[in-house]
Amino acid sequence: MGMRILGVIPARYASTRLPGKPLVDIGGKSMVQRVVEQARRATSLHDVVVATDDARIVAHVEGFGGKAVLTSPQHPSGTDRCHEAWEKLGSDCDAVVNIQGDEPFLVPDQIDELCAALLEAPGGIATLAQVVTDDRDLDDPGEVLITVNTEQDALYFSRAAIPFLRDPGAGPRCQRFRYLKHVGLYGFRTEVLARLVSLPPSTLELAESLEQLRWLEHGFSVRIGLTEHPSFCVDTHADLEAARRRVSAA
């Protein structure tokens, strides 16, 4: 492949809605173990490491044969945690992929799709999107929508449905324009990642509470790869019960 890529799974212990989230049990395995095992199946990654702020998670990950590194509890984002993990490991990798630690059913192919987009990304940053097929996603501020240029680089990320359809027309909006919703996997070339973590928060970022707007506002280019694989994030107790049902039904 020509690029050595390190997969980093940020895993904070203190989740407001689900405390100790990385260690919760889902069908006999912890959440973080399931994410590590799925990430290791991606063919694009040279290595996989968990970056955490808690010694209990380090001990747990090492206990099932994974790699973990203890990082500062003060990081404002997973991007900063990924950067510290890469620095602490002294890794000679060319790129880092930030893998969400709360997706126990992560599809390994999705990581490979992201890495393929990163290889083609002129700005050294890539992320993924899915084509919206349900208008409810357009009105959900929990979904982040992406507008792109002709090269598939992001023009803007928003919690609002952009573009606004001036002519209301008939039928679902998502059938009249190809809306894209964000899938939260990121890939960075290491030299770009080092520059990103030194940037101050930006006005657009603070307005929408979206870190990636800081990068756009400072002139960085973000390549958008497409995926058809659905995401399943565990954020709440209800999500956790759904995940457990899914495992027990398999």
C-alpha cells in the first residue's frame, strides 16, 4: 500500500451518559475489546492502539492482548488524544486513523474505505460520508451533513440541512438532492495532524460544536470518501441494550 497507518481508538473512561463506557459488557466482551478486534481486521492498518485517560482501561486492554497508551485527561477532542498517542509510541507511521471507541460493530471495510480516501487526499485529511436516504436525517441536529465540491473535498459540515432547497417541490428532499451525512472516522497524515492540534478553536467550530470546521476555517482540505456500511454508536443505556440484543441474536 505504501503508507504505514496507525489505528488509534480514543477511549475515555468518563462518559457523561454512560460512565465507564469502554468497559461495559456486550455479550461477554467489553465494548473496547470489540472495537479493537474489528479494527485489527482492517487490511490497511499497520497497528492498532487504544488511547485512554484511565489506567483501568490500559490494564483491561493489555489483559486481552491489545495495545494501549495512557494519555492526558485534559484533551478537548479525540484528535488531540490520537496525536499524543502517536507521539508517545514514537511511531514511524505515515498516517493516523481516529477510530470511534463506541462502535462495537465497526465494519473493517469502512476503515479500508477511509484509508483509500486518505491516500488520494491532497490535504492529508480524510473522513467518510453516507448518502442520506431518509429525510428525518436532514432535520436531526445529531446528524452532521456535508457539502462537497467536484473533487469530493468538504465545503462545509453542518447540523443544518445544507443546501437549503429553494423550490419546495414534491416528494422527499433526499431524492431531489444528494445529501451526505458524516460518518465519524478520520484519517490524517502525521505532519498534518501535528499542525491541526496546534490550531486555536474557530468561530464556526464554536457555533456548530464541530471540530472539523476548525480545520476548514484555517484552510485545510478534507477529502470525503463514501461508505454504504451503517454505523451503530453506543451513547446511551438504550443503545447498550440494543447492542446486547444484537449480539445475543447473532
